Amino acid sequence: MPAEKVLFVCIGNAGRSQMAQAFAERAGLEVRSAGSRAESHLHPEVVEAMRELGIDMSGRTPHQLTNEDVEWADLVVTMGCGDACPVLPGKRYLDWNLQDPIGMPIEVVRQIRDRIAGLVDELPSSPEPAA
């Protein structure tokens, strides 16, 4: 069975969903992220918090959510985008109630980052290859 495709969605795709995508990529998941109202750049405090863990997000840019993104995914994880997130039949949805890191002190961003890391660890991972 192929690995589940995961789409992380927040409002600006400049913080929470980008962090989740980075952690999921590091775990070997097939993943995308997007924003219901994508911003022009990642929040600098998010880039800094991830750099502390050795994850370079300086080259990433926010992506505007499209129906194609949702169609691609098996699992859609929303993070505060509310009614702006399209709901399609046959998809699984999770909602993570996470504070938006925009403008927050680095200490708060670290707490959000660590919570996201824990939630990503709980997602289904890629299946082990058959021996």
C-alpha cells in the first residue's frame, strides 16, 4: 500500500503548515502545505525556530490552496483555516487547534513548533518495505 499523501493547511501557509510539512518531510511522508490566504513570505520567527532544529526553511515560499491540492491528498490536516478549507468526499480530515505564530515571541513559536512536531509524529508513517 502506498504511503498516505498528507496536505497541511493554515491561513497564510507562512507558519504552522510550513513547519508541519518540514517535520513530515523529515519523517519520509509524501506531503504538501498550503494556505487559504497565502502570504508573500514565511514568518521570520518560524524560520528561526526551525533553524534551531537544523531545518532550513529560508528558501520556502507560501502556496495558495487549490482544489487540486485537496484532490491530491488522502489526509487533510487543517490548522485554523475555518470554512475556507474545501471539503471533498472521500478524504480524511483532522483539525489541529494551534495558535498562529505570527508576531509571537520566539519562546511561544518554539512551543507551537514542538507541539506540531509531536502531532506529526502521531500521523501514519510510510509503510515498511516488505522483507
